[in-house]
Amino acid sequence: MDDGKHQCNLCPQRSQPITQKKETGYTNLMNHLEVKHKNFKSIYQQYLGNTTSPMISFNYDTSVRNIFDWVSLIVNWMLRQLTKYLNSLANIVRERIKNTLPEKIGIMFDGWMNNMVFTLLDCLNVDAHIKIFKDVLELYNKGVKNVLFLSEATNDLQNESMNLDDVRAYFDLLIGEHPYLECRLGKNASVIQDLSFKEIVVKVLRKQESVLTSSEKQKLQSFIVDQSMQPIENEPITMKNRVAKKNENLKNQDTWI
């Protein structure tokens, strides 16, 4: 009915409508059921058991029924199928990792740091953490005896202030402490797709543009910053800030990102 008026299907046809304006919740409607139809829950449950499309009989808007049907499809079928295939993918990846890992491994934690201490789950005690650690190793046919070191390095590497030169220095320190990482983190590791380009970027980060060769400069052409295209400051700044910015620009006359 219009104007927030609702007719109860359990009441006689000419009974007084219930007022419940849009976007004001369902308090009045629920109060009516609680007072006038105390057994409404059992009636509803009985109705659900006798029909395969309970919503159709309640005069819902077509768009509401469509949304409900889509949600039901996603939750009851698609989500189960998605979970099934994600689990299958995880098993395939796990087997590939298991067959790739060397005899001795290192573990680098990634995730939540709490006061510089890595935490798996705050609600777990020490023994539970150790059990999780061993269970994960067992998935890959490994044990504590196979672990050479533990590190939280990946948390540092996610810091926005880290650049490629910092990462290289970080890796060099790790290799110094654990030489067997050379094959995976060293300058000639297989994960590096273009060693020469990486060295060029490191030179730029170290303010060594003057030693770049012609061919190295050519590789950086796409990264040259057009000073005329730099964004203009919209907010007014003080003379003091302008002088400081000018001095900073004089110090950094680099043309590279």
C-alpha cells in the first residue's frame, strides 16, 4: 500500500493497515506480529516446508526477487564451486613448491608485526605457534631440521621508503649472513630478468648519472621526467617554503625519476 501502509496477510481483509514508513526499519511490523499473531514463526516455518519459492507469494518487487535469486545462486552454488577450484589450485601450487624446495630452506615471515614481533595469531600461545610452524613445514615434507634461518625481512621490504638500491643492499646483507642465498638473492639470480637495467637504475639512485654510457642512457629514455609537465602547486606556500624548495631543487638537478 502507499504512504507506508502495510496490510497483514494473516489478518482479515478489511483490518486496519500497519504504518511503517520506508527506511525506518521494521519495528511496527514486528510488533504487530508479536501482539496479534504470536505463532507467526511456526506458521512461517510450516509455509517454508510446503513451497520451493517462498518469496513469490509475498508480493515482493520483481527486482528484489531477482537480487535474492542471484545472491542465492552465488552463495549456494558459485561460492562452493569457487572454493572447490581454489582448493584444487592450492594443492597444485603446494605440490610444485614441494618438488622445487631444496633440502635446506630459510623462512621469511610476511604479515603482521606487533611491536617489532611477528605474530601469527594473537590468541595463540607459544606451543600453538610452534605447532602451526611444524604443520606448515610438514605440508612440504620438511621439518625443523631443514630450516636454516628465520627472518622478518619481507616486512621491511614492504616499506614504501625502500627503493631498488636499498633492496639490493638488504639482500647483500642477508647473503653475507647466509651465503647459500646467493643463488636466489644474488646479483645473478634467475629471478632478475634484466641485470644491466637493474644496475643502471642503481646508478641513478646513487646519483651516478655522470658515469652512464650512451646505451645505458638510451634504456632510460622512457623514464625521463619532463619538468614542464610537473604538476603546479595549487595551494599557496610561504616565501620561506619557496626558498627551501628552490634550494632543494638546486641540490637535485637529476633528470631521472
